Amino acid sequence: MEFVTTGDGSKTLFNEQIGECYHSKHGAVQESKHVFIHTGLDYYIQQHQLDKVAILEVGFGTGLNFTQTLAYIADKQVEIDYVGIEGFPLPLDVIQEIGYDAFVSEEDWKNYISHYKDALTGTMQINKQAQLHINHTLLMNFNSNKIFDIVYFDAFAAVHQPEMWSDEALAHVAKFIKPGGVFVTYAITGNLKRSMKALGFTIEKAPGAPGKREMLRATKI
């Protein structure tokens, strides 16, 4: 693993085995906020005016999207049940060194770091508003009795990890999204749009984060 400084000054990791960074080189934090927080979580809360939201993240990685979710809800009356799927969890020392503590409150960062290892085996209460479980499993082995309001789909790009974007994988994820629930991802391709439509989702092209013209937001009918 190699640390890479991105366009907004925040860092990401380059995964040599996959051949790709965990986040956009144009701005790791910037991408997280735009794709998953603004276009996903904020949009959903504004649409439904909920005070409890269940989030499923495919590709938990460094936890950047989780920490940005914590930052977003900090001044709101919203509770989150956050489940991440991660087949290859990063070592705690790598997460500590990446520098995302600069983008979340000191207390929330300490709680995330202190509960990270335990969250890999069960649900941990991070603060009064948020609980976290990082499900240490491959996507197709993931199972849950929960259904989710929002899916953050943050797998590596299809060119590097095509199995994550297959019809089978997307159908598996779709099972865990409630009617009216939202699926957001940084990517948008013809195959992805066709797959999501076939699974019973309406499709929106949303403006992409810097470096990408468009992204996908899909809502389950």
C-alpha cells in the first residue's frame, strides 16, 4: 500500500494488487462528500425527512465515507445504522496514518479508531447517533436481515474488479434495499444503467465529482 496525496490535499491509498487508488486522485474527501453525502445521504434525508437512516456501504476500505457521514450528521437530529462490506480490511495502523482525522471531530475519530477492530466482528456504538458494523466478507457471501435506505456503492472500478459490477453482484445488493431506497456510485456506464433498470430502479444521471462528468443515482421502485 502506498499513500497518495489527492487534488484536494487529502490522501488515499494505492492498491498495487488491484492497480487502483481507493479514492479519486482529484480529491478523496471531495469525492466522498459529493457522491455519497451530497448526492446520496443528504438527498435521501431531504426527500423523506427521516431521523433514522440505515446505510450499506459496498467497499468500506479506509472508512472515509463513514467518517464523512459522521461529520454530516453531527449537527442534525439523525441516527444512522451503518453496515460496511469489506473482504480485505485494512490494518488499523494504515487507517490511523491516512489523515482523515482532519475531516471529522476529534471525538468521533477517536471513537472510530478505538472501535474499528471490534466493528469487524459485530455492531459497535460509535457515538449517540451512529452504530457501525464492518462485515468482513466478500460481497456475494454477505447476508443480512436488514434492509437499507441507502447503498454507497464504492467498489474499485469495473476495469479492475469486474465481478463487483456484474448483474449477479448488483442483484445481490438490490435485495437489501427497501422500496424508495437509493443506490449511489461514482460511476455511470451503459451496462450499469441497464442492470439497475432491469432490477426495478429508476435511473438518474447526476453531476459527477471532479474528474468525472456524471455519476449514477438509482431509486428502487
